Amino acid sequence: MRKKIVVGNWKMNKTVAEASELASAILGHLGNGTFLCEIGIAPAFPALTEVGKVIGSSDIRLAAQNCHYEDDGAYTGEVSVRMLESLGCAYVIIGHSERRQYFGETNQTVNLRVRKALAEGMQVIMCVGETLEEREGGITDKIVTEQVREGLKDVGDLGGIVLAYEPVWAIGTGKTATPEQAEEVHASIRATISDMFGEQAAGNLRIQYGGSVKPSNAVELFAMPNIDGGLIGGASLKAEDFVAIVKAAG
Ligand code: PGA
């Protein structure tokens, strides 16, 4: 049985003080309950240290929103995996559609980042998903399959990988994929993984759904057989909503 995983992607929101406050509020809402799912939060780089201190040794894991594929060097504005490790990050999100859309990320650069993070022992959340135009053009499956195949090219072991299926048209739009629409793509991704890495690896791989997940739709999304939790944007900026979504995952 796959352990569900719910991660809050805070994107470019919150100053260091605000981020610490939000992390404290999340801890407060989680209380002493035990949760069956894994929980992560991904503040912007400047807040990682302080948020890491706030979550301490709790059940919440620290995640980063991106990493570079070199160890160090002349890459102004970039952050290496080793730097993230030194801040206590357990996960790094790679290939988010906003990185692809606004910052020129391609399946090839996603693949370089994924392989680097895995080589350094960091766990990866690799994002895939089609645009509205691609969905309407009937090529969702082709696009997502390519993203999965190229993003995971030459990856030997899937142990450190979580995938996130995030239809671009559902991100930040309030328009969620229906559980059936999401499940269809998740099942297809798992079939691709089975073809690439074998049935057992595909059975163990966790595939999150992302795109306007809210407390009101999380339960039905997470109930689908191939949906193993969520990557949460907007709703993760409200402690109460994020914790409600965590609870929906068990
Ligand atoms: P959203 O973002 O929940 O605000 O749609 C999801 C994401 O981008 O990971």
C-alpha cells in the first residue's frame, strides 16, 4: 500500500517572518494527531532555514521548489542540491509547470535536475501536466508520457521519486480536474512507468495530483486508486485549509 503524500508549494509567497508564522500555524492545526500520510512544505528559498527551525523534528518535511544540476559555479541566481541539503531539505520539486512556462525549463533540463538530486540522495517531486490547448487538442496522453519518459531518462531507480500530475489549466484557476479526469491520467502515467521500470516499481510509485486542490474536493480526489496525495498551491497558504487537505489524505 502506497503512503499518501501531501506537500504545500508556497511558490513566491511569504517573507521569512510570514513563512515562519504559517509553518507554526500548520503545526498548531496538526496538533498531536498522527497521520498516515507524509507531509511536506516548500517555502521559497530565503525562508527554508527559519521554516526548518519551526518544523524541527515534527512530522513535516522541508521541501525546496527547484534546484540546479551542477554542484557549484557561475550560475547566478541558482541554488544547488548540496545547498538545499545543508538547509535540511528532504525533497525538491522539479519541473513545475511555472518553471516550464516562465523560465524555459524543458524535459531535458528537468531530467538533468532530477538525476542530480537523486545522485545527491535528495527525494524528488517531478511535475508533469498538459496545457488547456494540449488537452483540447486531444494530446494530453502524448504530452504527459513524453514528460515522464524524458524527465526520467537514465534514472536507474525510482526509490527517490514522487510524480505530481498537475494539469496546467487547473493550477491556480479554481478549476480542478474531476477525480475521473485525474485518475485517467494517473493510470496512464503508472502504465508508462510500468513499461519503463517494471510493474513492481510502478506499483510502488506515488503520483500526486495538483491543481486547485481544496478541502472541499480533496477527499474525492484522494479516494481514486491511482492518486496518492496532492501538491497544493493556493490552499497551502492557509494553515487551516492545508491541514484539512492533509486530513483528507488520512
Ligand atoms: P494550486 O497550485 O493548488 O494553487 O492550483 C498547485 C501547484 O502549482 O502545485
